[in-house]
Amino acid sequence: MGVPFVDSQCAVRRGILISKLELSGDITKKPEDHVCYWMGEHPCHADGSKITSIQNPSAPLDLAPGMRADFTFSAKADYRDYHHKMTTYIGRISGEAAKLDPDAVAKDRLHAASANLFQRRLERIEAAEALELQFAEADVANGRRTLDILNGFVSDIVTDPNDPTILYAATLGDGTQNIEGNSAEGGVFRSIDSGFTWTRIPALPATQLALPPADLPNNRALSLGIAGNPATLYVGTAGRNVVRLTPSTAAFTVINGTPPNQITNNIISVIGGANWTTTAGKAIYLDDEMSNIVVTGNICWRCGEWAFQIHGGDHVTMENNIFDLSSAGTQLALYQKSAAYPDYGMAANLLEHNIIYSATSFPSSLYQVGISGTDALPTDTSNLYFSANSSSIPNTNIVDVNRILANPQFTNPSVGDYSMPSNSPAFTSAGFQPLPTDQGPVGQASFPPIGTSSKPAPPTNVTAVAN
């Protein structure tokens, strides 16, 4: 197709950009020669004047039979690789053409990106096939079926940029086989001997069915990226998250690339009307596998049958909220799998630094739970609980491993004033953070800040207000 450029008549045409390719054996080297060659009229700026920043006085040059360079260009730089070198030249030349015909340049970029992606995927498929052939050839030498280690479910392979003898393989698996005693097969494996032997990261016992974290459902690792020294892996999972893996520590971190959605700074009240405890009402309802949510800084009173429901989701964080369960029969939460969609596994949910209060007796259980064997209960820790009538507070089903039983010293919760003095155990023991007063809830500007009792009390007819 050629490289779009502007000629002296301000028309967009196409030329051919050429570079020497330097190799070490059959491996591409870092470019040492910064020069490129051009077949076609000299590229110009959008106004028709020559691009002199890359101009070189060299005469036309025959590079090969049928290949004559009309111009030699020089753009000195320390090029990392040939992609860096060629895109630098193309950017200078086609950038002017884009001013006159943006569509032509955009289409070229799309074609180039697609071709590059296809080529990289093809190279990785070829690498996987070559590795399988290497396994087969190694069988005679080491007396074992090396390929059985990965069961042929290799979806991607990368080489450690710091050590070519270290390889990483992403494996999908179908849940019917096992790898080195680990079932179901799949996940990320490492070889430190050029692919002859493989070890799962981390090494899991035979009874371990899921590769941590639970963001790798059924251990289905689809693609890999690698960078840095020491190397860091980036794992694309089948249909779910991107996970950062540090091989030296086998530590995983979910990096979805977008910040979590937030439900914050709301006063939520009178859910379900007059029959709020019998109409399956929820103050905060995360329905049908809603995930990657942070619920923080909310105040819920007369919360419905449950203050909140997590319905099949994962990576939900409930922190720094006030839940007033004073209405008879109100439970804190319904924690339930979703029957409407595939069960990917409820995982990495967290309940911490909340205040759970009741002016009356607590229900016999704070939670109603309905999950399957592939789901995990949330991590529950460092919440503060207080019953104003000194009734017992349950800690079953979902267990708070570090619960704090103390009076938060609310100013007047019966009328919705949950402000607290600075020495409240909520701050000193439970890690509760003062709620901001410069953000919503809309229509409740007079609501006092949590963390001080010096502001005026809120109106006594506080109702549900949504940001």
C-alpha cells in the first residue's frame, strides 16, 4: 500500500520506505544504522514545502535489482528496535498527510495494527507448535512424555527477556485432565530449562482446584505478556480479568485497567415502604454478578429486609459504611450466587471498617447465605458492632475474624444523626474514616459530618436520597 505522503502539489500520494535489516544469526538486532531510503517524490509538509528535517544530500541509490532509492533520509536517534525506527520515520512523513487526508492515514494504521497483531499471534502459535515438537523429541532422551505435563492445552508462550532459557506457558485446559497432579489442568507454568520440564506457578497441592486468585476461573489462562527485570507476567484469563503475576513470589494482583465503580455518599432509608422488612427490599442491591464495586461512605437506616445483597459478584468491597439494623427483622446482607448466569465463582469480596448498629435486638444471624462449592465467602474483618439494648450480636455464617464490640457514640441515631466524637472507638479501633461533607447526598446539605457532633442535626424526615 505504501506510506502516505504529501507531494509538492499538496496532494496525498504513497511512497515506499526502506531500511537495512541487521541480524545476529536469525535474530533481529537493535538498529545501528539510523538511515532510511525512500522510493517516490520527496515528502513535503501539508503546504507543499519539503520536509527538510530528514533530508540527506545523497544521490539516488540502487539497493537491489529493480529497487532504486530516490532519496536517502537521516533522522538520528537511539532506536530501540526496527518498529521504533520505522514508525518514527512514518510519523514524520505521514503526519503531514494526515492533515490533508486523516482517513487515509487512519486506515493505514488500522491495517498495520491488524497485521502486527496477526503476525505476533502467528509467531506464538508457531512457538507453541515448535515447543510441542521439542517435547516429542525429548521423550527419547529423558524417558518421559514431556508433553503430558501441559496436556497439549498451551494457549500462549513467552520467553523471559532477561534469560532465554526461562519460558512461561499459559494453558487453558478443559477440566478433564490434570497437570503434575493438579486438577483441573490449566493456569500458568514456568520452565527454567528451555521447556524440558515445567512447574506451575505457584506449586499447588493435588486437591487445589483453582489457581489463585479466583480470577483465573477453572485455571483458564489465555494469553501472556512479560516485561521488566526481574520479569513480571501479565495474564489474560478466559473471559474475565487481567492479572499481574510476579513469578519470584507467585503473587497475583488483578489489574482490570479501570478503577472500580463506586456507590458512595448516600443516605438510604425506608426501603420497601411501610413493610420494609417483609418485601425482600435491599438498600444496596448488586444484582446478577455486578463486580468490581466499592461501596463506601453510605448511611443506611430502615434498610429493608437486607441492608445489602451481593448476587453472584466478585471483587466487591463494602467499607466505611454505617448500617442501622434497628428495624425488627432486618439482616445485614444476603450473600447469594446468581442462577441467571454462569457461576464464575464469587471471590475476593471484602467487608471491613463498617459500623453495624441496632437500637434493638439483633437478628439471630446477620447474613443469609446461598452459594455453591465454587464460590467463596467474603473476607469479613475489623467491623464495629453495637447493640444499644445490650443484646447478643451473632457472628456466624460469615464470620468477622477481628470484630470490634464497642459503642460508636452516635449523637442521635433515632433521628438519623450518626455523628460521633473524635475519640469514638469507630475511629480509634475499627479504622472508620470520617465521611466527607463537601459531596452529596443531594438535598441533605445540613446533614452533619460523621466524626463531629458540633454541626446541627439533620431533619427528622430524612428519606432515601440518591446521588
